[in-house]
Amino acid sequence: SPSVHFAASAAAGARVIVVPYPLQGHITPLMQLSKLMASQGLSVSFVTSRYCISKITSSKQSFSAHQIFPGIDLVGIDDGYGGSEDHDLMINPEKFLESLELLHLSFVKLLDRTVGEEGIRIACIISDSFLPWTQDVANQWSIPRICFWPNSLSVFSCSMSIPSLAVSSPALNPFNARVYETSNGEFVTSIPGIPEIRACMLPFHTLGGERSEAWMRHQIETQIQQINEYKAIIFNASPCLEPEVHACMKELLPSDKVFYTLGPLVPSSILSSESDDQGTGSSMFDEDEACVEWLDTQSPHSVLYISLGSLITFYDEAELQEFTSGLLDSKQPFLWVFRPSALLPTPRMECSFGKIIEWAPQLRVLAHNAVGGFLTHCGWNSTLESLLMGVPVLGWPQMLDQTTNCWFLTEKLKVGLRLESMQSKKVDHKSLENSIRRLMVGEEAKLFRARANEVRDMAKEACTQSSLSSVLESLVSTIVSLNH
Ligand code: UDX
């Protein structure tokens, strides 16, 4: 069960503290990284909110925590969050940020006690780039911090280019929502590794107006400023998928900065039948296993899988209605993840060809032969998972890196298309119906599938090639050397 102390029976290896941003899309890859490090003999303490830890462990009915997380010590600390929806980032960002502040204070107290009073030695802290205060705490105790970048190399390059954007395109303020309102905005050509990208595809668009624009700008600027303080950076990305940006990393980073590309950080069970990994293991929600049986009854490549990740939801009931009509008019079988929310009623529809569920075992769904397309918000994890499974996408990005990930999927890799009405955020039922047909049936659909299969082979290569294990070995030996 979660504890507020580190487990006494630490492995002989060096101790690493891993701190994810307390959201599903950040917990999943960092848990996978933790498993990799634990498999190499490091002692890993995975520290996040008590609420997240209880959700992770309670959504696994059939396994005990240590079976799912061998060698990983789960440490839940207080962030004042009891689980009510009013702390949800999308419903009440102010409260979410307040709970992050409390998480910060609890983390300070945890280190005061464990490192200060009990004298526990910590080789390094590996924490999310969106938690700049972990750097301050690490500095206070002279513990090296390795930053975990949860997004793509392309998004990193865009973020590092903010200062030069201001010089090369003085009129362009990428944090201003207006940039994103026109789909044919200005082309930006000054981003290393990305010869050309429309300004409206940059990863800085927030949904919440001026305050969240200012918050986002502050986040990115802090991440850039802190780079000199990081001991190293780990990316959930692969040089095989983003070779051009990877080739520019030396130009983007200070010369003494070491970086590791360890992506795609997905459970090894999906890549090798010999692995004893139990699945994602870090899902915070109960996965609807019955949906896989339903998929078994469907024809090959016929089902559109729909999921907008763990945060994004529909703008209002009108948008949901419009989406539902387009989906039904497409007549395409679908499996739709609709997370229950206080904001919107779950759609009830009389339809023989579709199924709505609350949370899917996404990797198993994407791996299923019946699934022929993925309508996705283009979160980075979903992006990597769709590529690994060779499933063509209909991208419907809403904010931040999702927009750039959609560009990567549809314009760079050409494994699908973008839902055209997304710029105004409002979906149009006719455009949705047409886009679903283009993705799922006919000649264009065949081309998307062939291309997705090609990219899948490349992505699997990235996960299995020996260079990945040498990157991991190099990271582990750096961490061990920090322990001395
Ligand atoms: C967010 C951002 O969108 C993402 O770009 C960022 O890098 C991390 O945080 P989120 O919006 O939740 O994450 O999307 P995504 O990155 O796709 O992560 C969602 C995860 O939940 C995926 O690993 C996906 O497999 C999983 N999932 C989603 C399920 O297991 N079941 C579901 O029904 C839906």
C-alpha cells in the first residue's frame, strides 16, 4: 500500500526518486521508465499525490501492487485532493494548480524527513519538465535532477525556439489564441529540425483565455531557463521517428548537456509475448475488458476507436450533439470512450453498430484486428501508441502539444488526416461524417493503412533495437555514478 516513507528494504542499487505530473498522460510513461530502471537494479521511489496512487492501485482488481510494480516503491503524498471533480484540470484549473502547490509543500516535507532527518541517500530526482519546483527542492539538497520531457522532440525544438521566434517573426506571438484561429496562418521556418510548419501548428495554444496563456508562457520559459540546472534530460521519443530534430539536438541543448531518448515508453508486453509485464499497470481508471469481446465480433479493420485521452472533453452539449450526429451518419462501427463528467451527460443512442464505454484498455484495443481507425486528440502517448499499432488516425487536437502531434501524424508521417473544423474547436457533423469515411473506407483509407503499417515497423524497430538498451544502460550508469 502507498506510504509516506521510502520502503526500508531498498535494493542494493542507487535510489532514484521519480516524480510525474499528477495526470494519467504523464504517469504512464514515467511508470514505464521506472520499471525499466528497476529492472536494471535501481531502487525506484515513485512519488505522486496520494489520490493518484490510490487510483492506480485500486483500478487493479486482480494483482497486488508489488506484482504490477516489482522493485518500485509507491509513495503517495498529500495534495489536498479528495477526488471530487472540482479539482479536475479542465473543470477548475485554479483548484488544480492549488493542489499542485500543496503537492510541492508535501514533497519538501518528504525530503526534509527522509533526506534531512533519516539521512537517506538519493542518487537523483527524475521529474517531469512541468514541475519546475522539483528543481528547487533538488538544488536545496544538492541532489542532481534529471528532467523528464513527456512530449516529442519536435515540441522540444519548438519550445527552445521561442526566443528566436520573437526575432525571426516579430509579429508572431505563439501564445496568442488568434494565431490558431486561421488554419492557413504564417509559415515558421526557423525551428531546428522542422523545415516548415504553419504557426497554427505550434504547441502553445491553450484553451483557457489570457490567464492560461500567461501560465503556459511562464511554464515554457521556466523550462528553458532551467535547462542549465538539469543534470540531463530524458525524452519519451525516438530518433527513428524524429531523425531530423534528433540531428539538431546538439544545437538545441547547452554543449555539456547529456540527453537520453528512451521512447516510445510503452509497456513491453505489447512488443514481446515473452515479457511478464501485466499491461500499462499505471491506469488510474477501470478498464472495460468486455469491449475486447465486442471487438472480437466485428469485421477486420471496420471499427473506429474514439478517445480524447484523460483530460479533453466536449465544449458543450451542442458540440456533443453535432459530433454524435456526424458519427451516426457515417454508419461506421465505433468504440467510443466517453469519460463520465459532471459537465456533460453521457450520450444515449439507439444504435446497433457502436459501443460507448468509460475507459478502454487502449493498447489492447489498438492492437485488435477489428480496429481500422483512431479518432484521437493526439496526446503524445496516444500518438506513439497509434504509431506502434499501425492504426491510421483522424486527428482532433485541442491544445498545446496535441496540435503539433497532429501535424506530425498527418503532415509529416501521413498516417491519417486532421478533422478540418478543429480550428474553431466546434465540430461540424458533415465534416466529421466525411472525414470518418475517408479514414475508414475506399482507396484513400487503404493508402493510410499501408503507410501506418510502414511506420509501425519503423516504430517497433525503435523499441526493440539494441541501441535502446544501450541508452538505458548509459542512463543507469550515470545514475549509479551520481550515487558516489
Ligand atoms: C496529456 C497530453 O495530452 C499529452 O500530449 C502529454 O504529453 C501528456 O499529457 P492525455 O491528454 O491524457 O495526456 O493524452 P495521452 O498522452 O494520449 O495519454 C492518455 C493515456 O491514457 C494513453 O496512454 C492511453 O493509452 C490511455 N488511455 C486513454 C487508456 O488507457 N484508456 C482510455 O480509454 C483512454
